[in-house]
Amino acid sequence: MHPLARNLALASLPFALLGSSIALANDVNLPRTMAWTAYGTNSSGYAQAVAIGNMLQSNYGTSVRVLPGDNDVSRMTPLKQGRVDLCACGIASYYGVEGVMMFAHPDWGPQPIRLITTSTASFGLSLAVAGDLEVETPADLRGKRIAYIRGDDALNKGTEAYLAFGGLTWDDVERIDYPGYGRSFDGIIAGNVDASFTTTVTPPAQQLASSPRGISWPVLDPNDEEAWERMRAVAPYFHPHEITSGAGGISADNPVNSASYPYPIVVGNADLDDDIAYGLIRALQDNYDDYKDSAPGAVGYALEYQDLQWVIPFHDAVVDYYKEIGVWTDEMQAHQDALVERQQVLLEAWNAFADDAPSDEDAFREAWMDARSEALTNAGFDPVFE
């Protein structure tokens, strides 16, 4: 069963049961002030953080200061240093847990991050393909010109995952390098490249849809288990998602079977105060109607959109909340325990590796990835990133 559908079924427990469970919970005990980092001020993630902050101020007297960050480093560094309570991050939070990509660096390594909540809205994350190519599925991308964004691991990993769904790799397409995300869409419109990874609602996708080439989105069969296994082997954070908003006429009346992962991903450190973690998740669920329409995508915090068996371990106090409302299962606990164990393996491997690591950054990264893979494999885990 799809994770969201499974959790929807759990969320459909009788309201009387949920209400009585919540009533037994401790009172919300949030601090007077909190600090978050988020994406830039023009992003939906920032707007959602502000909307949540307004709800917390109105209902609990908690003032939230949202610090915008233009890139993953500026969003994650204050969390690492303990200068903020939470980060409304993107998928880089998962890379941080795993200690890969930008985190395979002497200044970083695996981060002891815990999940508070996520938002999964109506849009998808997909390859925007020029509409004049008649690409219907990822397999049709063979031989096409695909954008590779220098310095943006998350976007390139998304592209690689879509290719894997179609049984393809970078060797099966023509890779066209671009210095930035926006430039790749200029390249599609100009006829110099055929596809680039994005969200379905982003302005560049809208611009492509309005161009002479038009836009199309590859369809991912939600029942093709082998294809999903290939995709998740590359990027395990993707899940099937019916997109109901996006460029090119996507709507509730004209949906597309595709993929998505949450954005934003609200995380804190493992040592985040229990009162903050518990208070926030309870406040978000108890007062959902107060903020769900206050920012684009805020509807995605509803209980039925929470994947309780995702790729980042939950904060212990969040697990306590889900137990109280009766939706936490033994299967979820086993998954949580495995994620925590995986993170402990990574942290121990990092501590052992860093004591005698190469000083050259490239050599450091290569040696760490080898050490990381060995430690995870020996502990019975899939390294995922090689």
C-alpha cells in the first residue's frame, strides 16, 4: 500500500478515539521564542514557516523568528551550531543524515537530525520535458539531451532517479551541463536540451509550458514495482504521487501519476528539547485549520499526508505523540528503530574515520564514502550512496 494511503487509513480512526487520546496528552509547553531557518523569502517553505509562526503566536504566545537561507549551507549551518531550533529544509536534510554529497566534507559528516513533520502537497517533483518530443514515460528519454546542473546534487539525483525508473542511466542519454537551474530551462526553450528536473509548479516550468515547445511530464506507473525499486535504489525518499497541480494543464480534473517527496521537511537535532518537538507536532495537528490556507502547500501538514515510515528518524517526542493518538504501529516502531540504528552506525563510522582522514578534500570525500559504505554494509544496511 502507498505510504500516504496507509497513513490515511490510520488517520481515519474514529474521531472520538482520536479526541480522547489527544485529551489525555500533556499540555503544549512551547517556549516564548523559537528560531527557524527556511528557504528564501520568495519560497513556499518560508511562507509556510511564517504561517505556522503566526498560528503559534496566536494560540500559544510563541514568537517564531524565521531566518531565510539561499542555499543548503546557510540553512543547515545554524542548526548544526545549535543557533536555531528547527530547519524547514529540503531533501538536503536527508543527505545530512546520510553524510553524503555536501556533507561528505571535513566540516560536516553525518548529522544527528530528527524529523518533526513534513508537508506533501498537490505538486510533484519530476523531469520537465519539452512537449514536442512525445515522451510518455521515463524509458522514452533514451538518447535525449538531459540537463545536469553543476553544483546541485539534489536536482541531479532526482534526474538520475527518473532515469532509473525507466531502466536508464546517464550513459543512455546525452548529458548537457548548465551552471544553474534557470539556465537549463532557457536551454530547453531555445532547443539546446530536452529535459530538466524541477517541481511541477515552478515558474520556469510555467514558462516552458507557454513556449512553442510546450511541456510534458513522464508518467510513472504506480503499480510497476520493479521500476519503483530501481528508482528508490537511487533515491529512496521518492514515493508515488498523483499530481493535481502543475504547468501544462495539470489539475484535479487532469492529474498525472508521478512522484514526489515532502517539502519542506521540518527537522531538529536529536537533542532538541522534548517540549518543543512534542508541542510543535501537537500544535500543528490540533490547529491545522488555523494555518492550512495561509500559505501555498500548507495543506500538506495534515495527518493523512504524513509518511510515518520515511527515510529520516522521528524525534522521540513526536513518536510519543503519534502513539498517544493511536496511529503508531509495531511496524512503524521497527522502521524507526532501524533508522536510528543506521544513524548510529554512520556517526560511529565518521568518528573513527575523521581521526586519521586525508587532508585533501577530494581524497577525504572518496575515503569517507568507502568507509561509510563498508560500515553500513557490515551492519546489514544498504549504503544507497556509493
